[in-house]
Amino acid sequence: MIQELIKLNNSLKIVLIGSGNGKKTADLILNKFSNDSVISYVSKFTFNQTAELICQAKFIVCCDGGLMHAANAVGTTNVSLLAKLDSDMQLTEANNSFPIFDNSDVNNISVESVVNRCQEAANFADSHLLGG
């Protein structure tokens, strides 16, 4: 998915965030991409510090957990990958969320679906930037 997103926008900066259980995956991703494109803050910050990073992001891609709730709390546009509990059960219309749902497992969600929703989220974020 990261490769497809970078193809769409070669100046895209991707920041990996999350807890220590994602460290191995983050390291695998970092080995595939240049530091100009992808950096990792996985397991480097507290939850509150991570929420501040989310607040500064144009949009995030996350599963239905703490990062999604943090994004919704700070108003960051997000592509949320949901399974078992659909968006009607987890999100409200006030959320700037572009959910993708699978009945059984987020791993069943196609890369194409995620990339398409990322494009929608980026366009939404661009058109709803806060002035200041």
C-alpha cells in the first residue's frame, strides 16, 4: 500500500506510529523505503504525544482502536479499517472518517480499497484545512 501511495504523490511523507507490538512490521517497512519517504515513531512516544502527532497529520490510516479514537478526538481525517463492528457502531457523522469494512478481518481489505479511500481522505483534508 505504501508503494502505491508514494506512486500517487512522490513527495508524500509517511510516518509510522503505534505501540511496541508494531515494531517488527515498522522495521520491515523501513527496510523497503527510503528515509525520505517513510519514518517510524513506533513505540517511541506516549499515547498523548502520539495524539499530538496525529493532530498534525493531514490524515491517518488506522484500524479500529486507540489511534482511530485519537484521530477522531483531535479532528484529524482518517481512513479507518474496521472489522466485525461497522462504522455505524463506531463512528458518528461528526467524525472525519473514511471507513472501510470487512465482516471478519481488516487483513481482508484490499490495498486498492485503502489507496482509493486515502485519495478521498487527502482530497477532503485539503478542502477542509483550518485557517489560522
